[in-house]
Amino acid sequence: AGRNFQDCRAWSGNGSVEGFRSNVVKIEYHSDLKEVQSDGQLARLLSDASQHAPFDRFAWWQLLEEHCDLKPLLAVARDADSAAVLALAGPDGHLTALANWYTFRFRPIVTDDQAPLAELAREIAGRAHRITISGLPDEDGSASLLEAAFTSAGWLVRREVCDTNHILAVSGRDYDAYIAGRPGKLRTTLKRKSNKVDTQILTHFDADAWAAYEDIYSESWKPEEGSPDFLRAFAQQEGEAGRLRLAVARPAGGDEAIAAQMWTVEGGTAFIHKLAHREAAKPLSPGSVLTAALFRHVIDTDKVDLVDFGTGDDPYKRDWMEEVRPRFRLDMFRPMALRNWPELGKIGLRRLAAKAKRG
């Protein structure tokens, strides 16, 4: 049973430390991703034919290993009919999600029956005393599913909101209907500046356009790029698959690129990955004009149902988006593991202090 607290965090646990392991479910761990590639069932499950968001695929995790110095541990549970995959990282002990700042959201990959995930939660206790997973959605039930599986396996689970995700549900509108509902200030900016900026949208990878993006990013207000090699490799992959939307803006009649954005489109969703503009070109509002051009393209040409602006509560996202979804963190502890006790003690003290403050 679980208890909810007023500070929007929850603990849950059933008090049982040792779990029952079924003879039917097979548990595997893969630190060498080549093993996954050679496994036909897993390769299909984690391919773009089965998964329609980049963050759920083997190719994404492979790029994280190659370019972002993450050490994967893919935990797999399966029987004859169903499977569960939890892509983790780090050494045995305290495991985390195989994800980083490029990952919009993280979730377990589960097919049909949920029993393999419950078995995995029991068995993985032999490899980790603590597992921390951030960026979990719950509009699809992922956070609740994972929480229930680990709670039933005897873990103490702490759940909290860790981030926000801004989205637009197109709801059958065309671009003109969508833009008519934007804030007046944004619509005025687009009306005044659109004829001063030329836009180009590519649906394939182009080396010159990518070089322009990297040059613009280096002059933008954005922080230093975490892994330029990762992003370029991802853009190339998506370009080969036809999912890339790489856009560049230039002054009307000019040659110098002053804004660039990278989106991808698949499964009825447009994902906004990267955007940047030159600070010197800010009076032309090239970022806003380019964003509007991409919205027009994905709504009227790609016919998407949803636009996903990733994580972060940047104020400018509210001008374009209409809904906000929470992203959750689950911190899961083996209650009898001595290494967890100092952290559990700190969490307990914080709860008591918050309770005393509320009176």
C-alpha cells in the first residue's frame, strides 16, 4: 500500500524484500549492445518498425554509448509471449536510466503482459541497491507501471515530479486555424517580420545546412552543446529514414544563415529537438519566423497529431503550445541495503521538516 504526502511525493512498499522468481520468465542483462543487435526478437522490438519515438529505440541508446560516455546495461525479461526492457546505465549498485539531456522522456519498453517487468524488478535486486529513473511520462501509464512493479517486488519507491513537457494537440486544425489562436504579440511579430526572412525546410540531412546550424548555435544564447557528434549522428540517421526536418532562416534575399532548427517527425508526432538564432539577428525575429514555418509544414504537410517541445518550462514555449504534462522521477531503494540508509535517513528528515513547517 502507498501513502500520499502533501508535498506531492509518494512512498510505496509492501515490506517484502525477497521476491518469487518465475521459471517461465527469462532474465538477461546486456552491457554489450552487439548482443542485442544479434538477437532477432529484441532487435525487432527495439527497431523503428515497433517503436515510433527515437528515445525508445536501440539506435538511440547506441548513440548515447558511442558519443556520450554512457555505459549501458539493458535489463531484459521475457517469456514466450511478451517482453520487458529497461535500458539502464552505470555500474552495479546505483543504476540510472540510459538517457541524458537529449532525451525528452524515458520509459520501460513493455509488450502485452506486464508480468515480465514485475519479474525483472525482483531479479534486478541482485545487481542494484538503488535505481533512479527520471523523465518518466504517465499519460501512457509508464511511471505508474514501473512504480507498481518495483513496489510489488519489495522496493521502497519515492515518486516526484521532476520536469515538464509542453505539447500541442493539433486536434484536426490546419495551420491557419492553429496560428489564429496564438497570442496577439506573437501573431503581430510574424505579420511584421515574415516578409523579411526567407526560410528553407529540408527533409534530408545536408552537410552545409548542418554546418550553418552549428555555427549559429555557437553564437546563440544557448549553453555549450553537450555532444555535437551525437546530435550530428542522430540527424544523419533521421535524415536517412526520412524523419528529419532541418530548417534554416536567412535575411530576405541574403545568404548568411541566421537561425536554424532540427525537428523530427514520426508516428503522428513532431519532436522539436534543437533551435538557435544569432543574437545579432534578433531584431528580425528569425527564430519565431522559422518556428512558424516548421509548424506550417508539420501540420499542413506532415499532418501530425501532436507537436512535442521536449522538457523545460521556458516561457517562450507557452506561446506555441497549449498543454503541459509532468515528467516523474522514481527513486527506488532496497530497504535492507545498508548503503541506502544514509539517503533514506535524509529523506525522512526532510519529510519531517516539511510536515513541521505545514504545522
